Amino acid sequence: QVQLVESGGGLVQFGGSLRLSCVASGFPFSMYDMSWYRQAPGKERELVATITSDGGRTNYAASVKGRFTISRDNTKDTVYLQMNSLKPDDTAVYYCNARRTIGIKINDYWGQGTQVTVSS
């Protein structure tokens, strides 16, 4: 079955760095666009970063541009989120997402989420 297994979350100090990893299985990873979303308490889920299936294009939320970098290794079925210069506002549960559009149908898979907490 489809699995997205995340790791790398934790507690870091203001200005610190973390790298999140998400290992995929059960579907053709290299055919899927990958994204990281996050959700803070009392707030809606927001898109943080996206990378196309071949890694050719990336997109970032304005709030993280210049601080976060999304990347992928299709030989390892893994997507990463490098987070630098972390702020308390980055505190959230971070979710890995895989998406592929086939005609008008969307295949959409989610990881379990990993907590990132940034102390002030």
C-alpha cells in the first residue's frame, strides 16, 4: 500500500535549522509531484513548497522563500525540506504530499505529519 514516512522533525531554537525527510513507497514516486504542507494550531493547512516529478521546478510560499529548500532524490524515493533561519511562526505539523494528475483525476497521498517546534 501507499506509504509516506516522514522524519526529521523536532524542537529547535530560533534561527536554527532542520531537514525533514519523507520516504515514499507503494506508488511510482518519480511520476508524482511532491509538496510539503504545514498546519499550525487554529490555522488552516498551507502549502509550503512544491517540486515537480523530475525535480525541474520548485515553488515556495512567500513566508519561507529564501529560507527553505525542497529537493528530491528519485533513486531513493525521498523528498526533503531543508529549513534554515527558523522562526517561531514556522512551528506546525508538517505533512508530506504526493500528487499526480491523470486527465481530470487526481491521485493524492499524505504522510502522517511530523511536528516542528521553534522556540523563541
